[in-house]
Amino acid sequence: MWRKWTVMGILGGLIFLIAAAALAQEHEAAAAADTSGRALGLLAAGFGIAIASAAGAIAQARTAASALEGISRNPGAADRMFVPMILGLVLIESLVIYTLVVSIIMLFTKL
């Protein structure tokens, strides 16, 4: 346990050092760093949509499984479960679409 926290602390410190070095650039080097900032923006957009789509798929699968389990236990309640299930699926999907919109904005804005 102690080793895991030590490794995480070292990695976190390295990330802060890299971020500090990246933000401490001179104005002349800003034009050269524009391409690296663009690359990091593309990487962030890709990771954001990948994580959101995976989490959305897992949430939708769990929602559908729970609804089907509830319907199989009580078939008479299928009509009462359908609308809340669809509403939940729509809200989950809207979060994934929101992440897609943010990723597209990140792709097409100048950093």
C-alpha cells in the first residue's frame, strides 16, 4: 500500500514539474510550442470522448439490465418502468453527446 502511494506521489510530482516547465516558456518560444499545445489538445479531446463513451456504454448497459431484471421479477410493472428507463438512457446519452461537443470545440479552437 505504501509503495503504491509513493509511486503515485512521484508520478504526480513529475506531472506538476512538466506542467510548470511547459507554462514557463518565453514569448519567443510560444510560437514553437503552439504545435505541442495543439497536440496536447488533440490528445485531451481523444481521451475525453473515449472515457465518456466507455462510461456511457457501461451506464446504459447497467440501466437496461436493471430494468429487464425488474420486469422479469414483476411483469405487471413493465409499463411503469419503461418511461423512467428511457428518460435515464436519454440523460446518459446526453452527457456523452455533451463530451463530444466539448471535444469538437477543443479540436477546432486555436490554443
